[in-house]
Amino acid sequence: GDSVTQMEGPVTLSEEAFLTINCTYTATGYPSLFWYVQYPGEGLQLLLKATKADDKGSNKGFEATYRKETTSFHLEKGSVQVSDSAVYFCALSDEGAGGTSYGKLTFGQGTILTVHP
Amino acid sequence: GAVVSQHPSRVICKSGTSVKIECRSLDFQATTMFWYRQFPKKSLMLMATSNEGSKATYEQGVEKDKFLINHASLTLSTLTVTSAHPEDSSFYICSARPIAGGGAPSYEQYFGPGTRLTVT
């Protein structure tokens, strides 16, 4: 079945540091890929997405590129802020091209990011 | 826009009792709602997919008689944990997917803030 693997956390950075959170996936079809963020005490929010190979999703300074050849969707940000402290989840939906699953999401285990001033 | 609420936000119940959790889409209609369980420091595990007006589809290993799901309207789904036991203590999260043309992108899922269930 489909699966998502994220780098182990927690990740602790100083403000303005460069961030990479690795994510790789296994899927039988052509999934869509997502990064969700969960701030303390809040629900998950979609951060960015990519629906086909070589697409780049971006939002709030975060970027991730859908790499089919390496089955990866690594999250990057050039300069993190304290307000970026949260849990980040990589996810896939098998409702890519030709999918009919109503958008079921398979999540990675989540990576806790803490940014210090 | 595209707000999903859950009620209650946290609940404590005694072993053997049943607890109902509500998930509402506040400003859009959702034909599909999903129920997840989140364990501490672990990912979200999809429990079931709920489509309005039909029976929920449960993931492998999830007891449908224990976790009753009702999706009676386009804005409300409920999860009832029957005869709860301490091992059912967890964080339960719902998400809702808008219908096409329903006021929010239908490709997205919008998540509720979660319900913390503690069974004593």
C-alpha cells in the first residue's frame, strides 16, 4: 500500500537558519503530494501541494518539488522564523490522475520543528 | 472560509460509557468527511471515510461496531465511541472535503481542531 516516510525529529534551529525536512513516498499510482502544518493547539492546515511530477508547491516561504525519479517531496525554507515552530506532516493522496478514492490522505509520522530566537 | 469545527474539544469519560464527537463544516457543504486518530508523537491514522447519506467505509483494523459514524447531512458527521475503554484515549480529528462548487476548492480537505478523549 501507499506510505510516506519523513525524517525523524525533532528539528531545532535558530531563527534565519535554512530548513529541510525530508519526505519520501511509496505509491502504486500517480499521487498528489502535500505538506500540512499543525501549530500548537490547532488543527492541520494545508501548507502547500503538488499534483504532478516536477511541480513545485510554495507558500509562506516554504517550497517543495515533486520528484518522481526519487519519489521525494522535501520541504525547504531559506530562513525560518520562531513562528514557524510547529509539527509538519508530509502526505499523499492517491487521487492524482485517474484516482477515485475521494482524496484519502496517507500521512508521514510528522516532524516537530522548534525555532529559537 | 472553509472552517471545520469539532465538539467537544476535550472530553473525559468513564470506562464503559459512550461518547459522541461532532464534526461540522461551518461555511461549506461536504459530501465526504474523514475521521482520523492521532497518537502521541505519531502520525494521523485514517479510521474511516464518511459519505453523506451512505454507510461509512472503515479502514482495515478499525471496528465499525465500536466507532459508529453517521453523516446525516452535508455539514455534519458524528463519531460515537461505544463502550469506551482506556485504550481508546486519543486525539480524534475530522476533515471535510467540499462538494464541487460548494464555496471552497473541492480538491482540498479541511481539518477540524481535534477532540481529546480521555477514558478513565
